[in-house]
Amino acid sequence: MRDRLLFLLSKYGIRPKDTIGQHFIIVEDVIRKAVETADVNEKDVVLEIGPGLGFLTNELAKRAKKVYAIELDRKMIQILKNEYKWNNVEIIEGDAIKLEWPEFNKVVSNIPYQISSPFTFKLLKKDFELAVVMYQLEFALRMTARPGSKNYSRLSLMTQALADVEIVMKIGRGAFYPRPKVDSALVVIRPRKDKVELNENLVKALFQHRRKTVSRALKDSIHMLGITKDKLKEIKHIIESVPYSSKRVFQLVPNDVKEIEEYLRNHGIIS
Ligand code: SAH
């Protein structure tokens, strides 16, 4: 694979662009693991973000009914069109964050790491069966961190409110060309049946102070809920009897935040 990649790069005279996350996967086992974890089969419509030189796309095309591949780099698209004779792959040119996505039931992607956050939040708003995605290891650890643990953050809570997430395997930097400065991980995302839709503003306000208690964090971030500091005196007693008031923010599970949200709404603090 490495040979094939170097061949294509020289044939088309291109240099991978770090600015748009061009690090191509060159280990067949990693590609196989991704495709097998997603259990891609002839019923699936798969969305891939950033097909690059098409190594993963090609495996998806062999197994899926249909593959949509969104690619930003026009040069990559020319190469894909020139090198492969797929009849079930539709390449869409553009920015995967800005574009409207077609309908799909699975996602399998080695995404450019710059778009990890907006990609994940966009994905979690959709209705789908499963996603298998390569992320930077640190990001994957934050996404999958359990409540109360060191890496548990706004990302963990927001993700786990909507999906079950799990690291399937770690991937060393040697599995990519050019070699990135960070390690990676393969993550599987399965939307929950009992999604907890959270007020994003409230979650942001709380996680400004992830090590503080809930009532302290709310007081310190009250401006983020549209309340001025001088009005805080009037509502202090409400904030102090909020559910989980003495729990630390980084120990909250999605349902705790939902209860806090409902309490604040019932007391007219948020709408
Ligand atoms: N999946 C391929 C390539 C991964 S590199 C492989 O594993 O080998 C990431 C790819 O995403 C590059 O081809 C890059 O051009 C593309 N890309 C970067 N930003 C993008 C964006 N905003 N929307 C769609 N594709 C993007």
C-alpha cells in the first residue's frame, strides 16, 4: 500500500497537505478492521468523509450498496476519477462541514483531524445506524471518557448523551503517510435509542468550571445563561438548591444535566 501511495503521489506530482489533514492510511489491516467493525454489507449506504486517494473507499465500494465520499481537494477527486472504475461510488466535491449530507445508514472514515469536533456534532444530529471513525487518540479518549475520570469533558458528555462510543483499537502514527505527530484510534459510535437532548448553553456554562461544584459553576458562569451578576443575588437560593448542587461538574452524567436543566427551566432561569 505504501508503494501504491508513493506511486500515485509521484504520478500526479502532489505533496500531501498537512493543513487539510492529509495523512493517508497505508496499513491494510487497519482498513480491514474499520470495514469489519462497521460490518459493511450490500444493504448499506455508507458516507465517507475525506476519501483521499481512495484506499478505504475501495474496500467500502466492494461491500456496500452505495458509497458517498465527500472530498474537499479537487486534485484528489481527479485522481479518484482517473484511477478507479467504481459504479457504486458517488464523489461529492466540497467541505463536509458546510455541505448538506446525503442519506446514509453508516459512516466509515479516516477524517481530517481538524474537523473532528464539527464533524462529530454534525454526525450526532443525524439519524443513522453506526459510525466507525478514525480520530486523533486524545480526541477519542475525551469522547469516550467515563464520568468522573480525568478526560471527562463537555465533548464526552455531549457525545454520550446521544450515542454509545467505544475505542476499538489504537493506531500508531506509523500507519499513516505522511507520518502524523499524533497517535490515532478507531472509534465506533452507535446512536442511543434513549437520546438525551441537552441545552448546549447550559453544558458550556457548567464545563467552564469542570472541577467545581454544580452550584459554584453555575454562579461563576451565570452570565452565560443571560443573567447579570447583580441579578444573581435574587436567584442565589434557587441556584443553591439545584439538583446535584454539590456534585462536581466532571461527575455529571447526561441525565443529571437534564434534571438540572429542567429545574432551572421550572424556576425561570433558562427558557
Ligand atoms: N481516507 C483517506 C484520506 C484521509 S486524509 C485515507 O485514509 O487514506 C483526509 C482527507 O480529507 C484528505 O483527502 C483531505 O483532502 C480531505 N479533507 C480535508 N478537509 C476536508 C473537508 N472539510 N471536507 C471533506 N474532505 C476534507
